[in-house]
Amino acid sequence: MKTVETVETKTYYDWLSDIAKTDGGFTVLTTLINKDSKVPESNVKAALARTKEVLRKRIEEGRPYFCACEHTQSYFGREGFNKAYDHASTAEQILGGWLDEEKIYFDSVHNYFTLNAAQEAADQNKQLEFCQFELKPDGKLIVVFWKKKDGKWVRT
């Protein structure tokens, strides 16, 4: 008798929540996921890998800065995921999330060419921080955060 291996499927919300709990956060393009579908982990990994390729390209194009939209500020849980996903899908199609004190927050994220533009966007969108993606010489993608200290944006 042949045994059939079952593959676990979950919604993207559940997979991305697991990733945020494990890795502290994530960034994914909404064009690569469907918020209502149940999918195997391989689909999520493929979407995250493709997102990294797009982020690398944006860095090479000189667009390394990313800032969350005020409209989706303080969205968490499944309802927050759905709202942030819907907003991101009609905007720049970038969904970000992170874990903070056991809550997973979701944001619609915008991409900027210059540090000045990202700082202005962060101020206008009442953000406490924004991020900059960088490529290390070995090709590894890293995230650097900028936070406001004493009225000035500081790289942390």
C-alpha cells in the first residue's frame, strides 16, 4: 500500500503570523499572495523569495527606503491583516508585519528613493520609525531602522 504524504495548508495570515513570531517581521508583495487562500508553506516561501528579489532590484534602482502608511497604523490580528492587505493591494502592493509584545501588526508600506523623502513620509504618517533595505557584499539582504531621537531621524 502506498502512503500519501499530507502537506499542511494554512492561510497566508497564519503563515505570515508564524514568520513574524519566529523572525520578528516580514515584507511581502500582495501581488504574490491571496489573503483568503489556504496554501502549503512552499507557496509562502516562494512569495517571500520573490519579494526579496524585487527588494534587491529596488535597492539597485536606488529605492531602498520603506515607510508604513498612517491609514493602516495599529492594524493587528486577522482583521488588521485583511485591512492592511486590501489597502496595500490598491497602493504600492507592499505588506509588512512585525511582532510587538505578542501582537502581530500589519502595514501597507510605501517605497521611497531618498532618505529625505522617507523621513518626510514618516513624519507625515506619524511613524515612530521606517526602514532601509541594504545589500551586504555577500548578497544578503538586511534591514536597517531609522528612529526619531530628540527630533532628528537616527539610523539604529
